[in-house]
Amino acid sequence: MMAYLISIPVFAKQEIHWNGDWNTKGKSMTFEIPIIGYVEEITGELSLEFRKDLGDVEVTVTDTFGKTVYQETVSTGNTPTWTVILDESVQNGSVSITDGINWIHGNLTY
């Protein structure tokens, strides 16, 4: 009996590990970063999930040399999940997010 191997493409998401702090105020102050970030390794798709309404934040993507290749203001109350397709120039770049007070950044390795 012959066995057939079927090749199924597997799309792996690489989680972004954040550096920096994001302080949120509410009933109690928490220091957990309320943003989850992933890069799809095959397509280069960057996805950010805002776990709470942070107001307007600025998302900046830079290439390996620190040149800004993408920048957008995102209204997190209206856009709880934000996605952009990145090109190859940012494969070893970084993403940063700020609301003018808080600032986090992570490496884009895919």
C-alpha cells in the first residue's frame, strides 16, 4: 500500500515582542501592553489587535536602516484590528506605536 504525502502550506504568524511600556488608566492602573502584534511570515502581513480603546495611536514601520516606510494614525476605538501588507524592505525593520505619552516598539523578523 502506498502512502501519499500531501503538501499543505502552513502560514505561520510570528508574534511581535514589545519593548517599552503602555500605561492605561481605569479603575486600577495596569502595565500590561494592550496591543498584540503578529507578522505573517509568508505574506509579510502585519496585524495589530488593540485589546482596548486607546484612542488615536500612530503606527510607524521602519526598515533596517531606520527609514520610515509606513506611518498611519489609527483610531483604535473604530479599528480594533489593523492590518497592512509589508514589503521585503522591512523584513528586519521595526514597528513602533505611540499615543503621544506611551511608546512601544518591536522587531519585524520574518
